[in-house]
Amino acid sequence: MTTTAEIPHGSPEMLCHELASTAAAAAFHADMAAQYAAVGNVAGALYALRCLIACTKAAAGHGRDLHALKQAEEFA
């Protein structure tokens, strides 16, 4: 297994790793928001939703970077 220290920064592999990590965090926060809402914990649900939004924005950014990198490689 490759550690992140062995993956070159800015490489497609690193971007895929970061995308997977932030998408997993988004899924975790979505589940937490649902669980908090199910038990009536409004503050917890709203906090988890804010975390979900932040993780989703970060994952989308990694996706954009990966897409741009792949397009640049096609034209190189």
C-alpha cells in the first residue's frame, strides 16, 4: 500500500486520494446529520450539515483540479 508521503503532490494519484478522503468525510457528515435529525438534535443536525457542505465543496474542488489536470495531459 502506498502512503500519501510517497505520492507526488499535485499528481492525479494524490488528487484521487484527496477526493476519496473528502467524499468519505462528506458521507460521514451526511449520516451524522440524518442521525441527529432523527433524534431531534437540531443543533447537531445543523452543524453536521455545515460540515457536509464544507466537505462537499472540498471534494468538488479536488474533482475540478483532477479534471483540469487530465485535460492538460490530453493536450500535452
